[in-house]
Amino acid sequence: MSLGLGVFLGALFLGTVTLYLKMRTIWNWRAIWRRIGLVGLGIIVLVAAATGGLVGYEKWQDRPQVVTTLEGVSLGERMSDVVFRHGQFKPDTTDGEKDGSERFVSDEKRMVLFVRGGAVENVIYLCKDKTDYASAGKVACGARGEEIINRYGGGVRVQCYVKKESDLDQLRRVYDVVDFGVRYYLQQNEVIGLSVMGKQRLSEATGINWGPCS
């Protein structure tokens, strides 16, 4: 510390002490400290309220919501608009739906679309690997079944593959969140595919390929 700075700080300290000694009988120090305390308390309350409001808003924003869009394709969208924005999808009749909807696939986009009356009513996305960050309802590829349960609570319907034609079929399940219109395909308890569809369609998507686990 330089000599000049030391002299300045010493003078500042002595001046503060001198001012207090002269004014202590004139100023109402008890009232002054009370006001300072009230101001400090008010600031603390405002900061706490703002912090609580921010945390509450973030939780509200993070709550589960109905999912209607997956990888840029929305339910109800015209197939012609999908092709215009994402490129061609090939018609696929190898595993056609029994309800009369049409199936289209894109190997490049890793997507399957079910279309009725020219409008998309089901979108399926096949994950690349665990590093694929695609998600539906804030549950991403590679997530485990427990994460889905934690995200949605008790509103998850778990189904197993009905046919079980190979050992691999024993390792597959779907987790359906009917109220939010989203289905997760799992293999060995990890998400390998995502799907969004209407609540009614998803509620009826049982008993053919997927059913209760035995």
C-alpha cells in the first residue's frame, strides 16, 4: 500500500468516526437502522419471489404436453406439403395397415408416415444410435424406460410384441403415453424409435402387433 493511499484511508476512517461521534445525539440511529433493515428485508423478499416465480415458470414450461410434431412433420399435415419440404417418400405396402391408411417411408430421413385422405395421421422416426438427439415429449433416443416413467408418471401403457417370431422380439416393447399421443419403441430397455399420433388412434393401437406383456 502506498503512503498516499494509507493517508487517504486513515483520513476516511477518522472522518467517519468523528461524524458518528458528533451526530450520534442528533440523529435517531435506531430509526435509521430499522429503516435499513426494512429495506434489506424488502430486497430479500423481492429476490426470493422473483427466484420462486422463475423456478415455477420453468417447471410449468417443462410439464408434459401433447406431442403433434416429430422431426419437422406434423399430424394433420398434407402429404404433398411434407414431400415439398422433406423430399420424396416411397409408398410401402409390405406391412400395410388394416384400417385403410397408406404407408410411406424415407430411408434418408429414417421416417415412416401413415396417411389417410392425404393427411398425415402417424409419424414414426427410427433412431440412428445412442448419440441421436431426436426426441418426442423431451424423451430422446437412447433414453431408458425408467426415464419415460419418471417423465409421465403412471400414465404409461407398456406393451410387448405379440408375435415373438425371434429371440429379438423378446427384447422389444413399446411405451405408450396415450394422453399425450406419443409412443416410444424400446429394445433392451433403450429407446430405438419415436412415434406421434392422435390420442384416439394410440388408445386403439393394441392387440394386433402389441399387447399386454406376459
